[in-house]
Amino acid sequence: MVAVPEPAYRSAYGDLVLDGSREFKLHTDIYTDRDVFDAEMRDIFESSWVYVAHESQVPASGDYKTTSIGSQPVIVSRHEDGQVYVLLNRCRHRGSVVCRDDLGHSNYFRCPYHNWSYANDGKLVGMAQASGYPDDFDKSQWGMRPAPGVHSYRGLIFACLGEHAPSFDEWFAPVRKYVDWWLDRSPLGTITVLPKPHKYPYPGNWKWQAENGHDGYHGNYVHESWQRVLERAGEDSVRDIRKYRTGGCTRGMKYGHGLLERPGGLNAAASWTGRMMAKYPEYASALAASFSPQEIEEISARRNIFVFPNLYLFDTQIRVIKPITYDSTEVQLFVYALDGVPDALNEGRYRAHERFYGPSGFGSPDDVEIFVCNQTGVRARGIEWALMSRGMHREVTNEDGEQVGHSTDETPVRALYREWKRLMSK
Amino acid sequence: MTTVDRTHTLDRATAEALIYREARLLDTLQLEEWLTLFTEDGLYWLPMEDGDIADAATTISIVYDDTDRRAERVFRTLHTPVLDQNPRSRTMHMVNNVELEGTDEHGDAKVLCNQIIGENRPGGDGQVGLNGTRVLLARCDYRLRATDSGWRISMKKLLLLNADQPIYNLTFLL
């Protein structure tokens, strides 16, 4: 049998993204190929910064939250020194996980297999029947492996398993001011994550969700049903929504970050924040005590902020994208309270969240339906390339180095794939 | 509004007949008629974990539908171009382990049961996400109230066995 030569692009997955002067194209192997997926886990998720948890989920010493970095199980753990450690969830003895719960509190992590025990910072503190090891057995060499990089930014905890990633500050800088404005909707500048997230799986590639969260192009079509619901409720006419959807912009940034932005405003007609300020005067005065009107206008802009590769910051939720296989993904929506606002304001946010998001919402499931339509469609071959060039001819680069496009342009998706290409070209 | 006859006690056969009828309306997509089974202040609730109604103020639920939101959900399902119910789900409710548990603090009759809900979305050959049949399991807590037009549901709380786990498309009525 004649050996079939490997296609040229397989030696460098970066070639699966074609960043031309007039066309930006994606080879659809990026959604269907197991080897590409494995390379993504290794070269993206397990080599660069990823979001792992929020500090309000591990407020006290001994608190922990388990999660994954790429395909690797980790524990986000707060030690008695008050520091957050991100530890590979693997006993150094024979490899079992040492923690199986989602969220909890424990004075130590004990392996279920042979009772090796670890402190909350991962140090090995003891083994069962320790006389089976020599007196000079060096426990300090057999602690749980910590992530080399851990950084908390205003409560958002990021970790990095790679040794060669940019510093957190360098990596986060392009998107930082938008995250600040997102957090500053709380007069205290902080949020508290609710205990139970909405979670939905879908039988499709993780990048469908990554591309869609800041896509301003699909709303009038995928969410026409939602527009009818709003119209019936007397909240907005479909015509008004469609006009609104042409306002604002998209932004693409270095390191793959990006966002979709709708303009803000201080009056009730202009923004959600404006409506809340009108409804709750104490909220308005708390914001005014900390920020200028210009700053409040920025704070009130509605943004879907993507922090490459696995995090979206939405008005009601921290959204985490968890890739499982090339055609299996789980999305977790961690709804949060804005700290320092009236309880009724947060309750209204929870009810608004349930209305649109989650497995029974009037919006999220329509998006998921598209993800599975895509996953079916890209099996058709002989076409191979998907087109991501919408708005290339009209986007501009601003003084911060951001590409700024029309609200329906694929500007942030191109930023995502430029970073993908960079990391997958090594 | 005439006085509700609080002395009218619910018997098991009446409770079962109401829940079976509800199941049939859901399974045959007679959702506008399903809406009429609820009282004016009725709640249709799928929490993320077991708890009291008061908890809903400080947590999120999968569904927390008062009368307006229920009507909105039915409108959306039947009369708008939904993608997530196109094709529509076929469902089959099985009602088991029915127990009458007296009355609650509002004087409403408490009826507990378990439900097995089968769901299938038919589609073309090889369409990802379609054609499989799922089985959902739920513990249900109904509160029923005697009204002039018969027994009505003042609350339907449906706690899925996997309520806090990842759940794919749950856009049909449960």
C-alpha cells in the first residue's frame, strides 16, 4: 500500500488560518480534526494564560474549586497563607486525582488510593504507612505540581501552565480597561459569583462558542424569535432593535482578545446602567461618588468581552468555554451579583439572565442550535475554507493598536484567529 | 372572586387526573390550554437545586416562570421562528409515585410525584444534535388549589435529577 503523504499544512497548523490582505479564511479542519484539537490543548490552553475561577468562589483559607486547564484537571485552592494556588489535581504517587468535588472546603487533599496527603498549597504532608519509605525520603520533592503562573486581577483568577508565555500584565493589557469598566458597574468594583452556574454541553467544537459571543452579525437572524418576544412584551419593536444592533462597534486586540460593544449613556433610554440609575437613585449616587459622567458613560456601554482563549465577560455572567474533544464542548455561565447595589437590582439581573441564557433561555439555545448546524455542515469537504473577512475593507486601527470595526464585522474573530495562528505555528 | 372552599379535600384520583391531563397537554403541544391549568399567581419552576421559593430571589434557576413569563414562553415556542424548537421536540411524560402530602402554608394541596420525561427531536440523516432520544428524570412538587373552575396549579416545581449538571437544549415545556 502506498503511503499517503501528510498534507503540507499538517506540519504547521498555523497555515490553517489564511490572513490575507483582502481575505481572511479558516480551514475547517480546525473544527473537525482530532490532531488539531490535541495541538490546541497543548499549545494554546496548556501553554498560555487561561481563566480558572473567581476569588469569591474560594473566599476563605481551605476553600477550593476544581476545574480544568485544557484537558488537565486542576484545583484552585486557597491556602492558610491567604494565597490562591492552582495545583494539578494528581497524586504524585500513582496519579489519582486527590479531589473529586466541584467546590468545597478542606484542611488538606487526601488521595483516595493510598492516603497520601497534601496541604492546600500542594506540599506533601504525609503518606500512609510511611515506614515503607526511607528516613531520608524528601517529601519536599513530591508535592502536587503548581501552575507556574497564577495571577488574580480584581478577583478574576488566571493560570498559565506554560513557561514561555508573556507576563500576565503584558498579555492582559489590551483588554484591561474594558474589564475595569465591566467591574465598575459595581460601586465597590467587585462581584460575587453565585454557587451554581448554568451549564450546557453541545456536540460541537469549542470555537463555535468562542466566535459567536462577540458576533454582532447573527442577532437579527438567529435571535429573531427573541426580538418577537421583546416586541410582544412591549419592550422594543423589532425595527428599533435592528437599528440598535447597527450601533456600537467591534474591537480586535493583541493576544486574541476582542469584544462587541453597544454604546452607553447616562439616561434611562440609552443603556441598562442608565435605566438602573433612574430606578435606584442610591445606585446612581454611589456611581457618581466614584466616577465622572464620562467614566459612567464608558461603564454603561454594554460589552461582550472575550479574553482569549476561554473567557467571556457578559452583563450577567462570567462565561467559561471548556473544550472536551474536537466535537464536544461544555459552556459554563457563572452568574454573579454586583456588590454594593440594591438586592432588587441583582434579582432583576438574575430573572433577566434566566429569560435569555441557560438551557431553557430564549436566546442561548438558539445559538447552540447554530453550533451543531455548523458541526454538521463542515463535514462537507472539497470546500475546506470558511470566510471571516467581513469588514476587513472598512475596519481601522486606533491609537491603542486595536482594530475597530462595524458592530456586525468579524474584526474580533480575526483577532482570535491571529492569536490562534501565532500559538499554533510553533 | 368567590370564596374558595377550603373544606374541599383533594383525593388522589383527582390529583392524578389533573397531572395526567397536564402531561397530555404538554405532550400534544396544547400549550395555550396548558396555561389555563395554572392559577393567576401560579409558578412554573425548575430550580438548580432543591430549596424553597424564597431562595429564587438570590439564586438562578433553570426556569422561573410567573404567569407573564409562562405566556411568553408558550408564545415563543408556538408563534415565533425559534431555531431551538425547529424541529420540535416530541415528548412523553410518565407520572409515578404520586403521594398526597396534606396542605402547605397557603392552604394549597401538596402533591408529590416522580416523572420520567422522554424527548426526541427528529431531523435529517446525520444531523448533529438531532434524532437521539433523551430520558429526563424529575422529582415534582405540585401545589393545587380549589377554584371556581376546579383544581388549578399554584406551583409546579420540577427538580431534575441532573439540575446542576450540564443540560443540552431544554427549550420544550417540561
